[in-house]
Amino acid sequence: MTYYADLTPYAYDRDWAADATRLWQGAPVVNVGRLDRGRPYEQGVVPSELAAVLNRMRHTHRTRQTRGFHFCPLCPSPTSGSYASHPYGSAEIWVRGSDVAFAAPELIAHYVEAHAYLPPAAFVQAVLATA
Ligand SMILES: [Zn+2]
């Protein structure tokens, strides 16, 4: 997966992002949670229900399903025989905030649970508002 800093304009899907006037639910789309190995990211304490809500959103807010899948870049690399249990994702979660829409990889739930990732406050607020 390609790394993008939090709250930068969404550009992962180049076909879609090529038109800069494209909005989602009336708002510009920004990246959240596009973490990668070797890139620093915010860590901290999140509301206790955040991971559970994000895991539910993997089903309720799932979008942009890809044909392949992506292993967690922060966990030790999978070895043969461990692929089935290695965290992975193959889609995104999109949620509308007050001023922007957030596009996150579905692995964001795992990043919060297993890697102490602290998403931007506006994203956390938008996610919890869906619960
Ligand atoms: Zn991981």
C-alpha cells in the first residue's frame, strides 16, 4: 500500500482522484491511516469503542474493494504458513466528517488495536458518530 500522510488529499485511486473537483457527499476526500513501515505515525489512547466501531465499519462502510489484498506493513512480515492469520485488508472505509470525507484502508481497525495508531480527532469523531 502506498503511504500518505494523514489529512492529505486523497489520491490513491488515480482515476477517481484525477478530477480535483470530485467530491464525496459534498466534501473533499482526505487520507487517514495509510501507514507504512518506517514511517512515523501518531500514537496514543483512543476511545475504548473506536476499534470495535471501525471493525463494524469494515462491513457497513466498505468501499473500493480491490482484487488483491494488502498485509499489515507494521506486523512482522508473514512467512510461509502464516499468511492465513496475518492481518490484511482489501478495501477502504469512507466516512463523512463535518468539513471533509475521510478515506481509510480497512486495516485502520487493526492499526488502532495492535499498533496504538491515533487517527486525527476529526476522523475519530466522525467514526463514533456512525455508532
Ligand atoms: Zn499489524
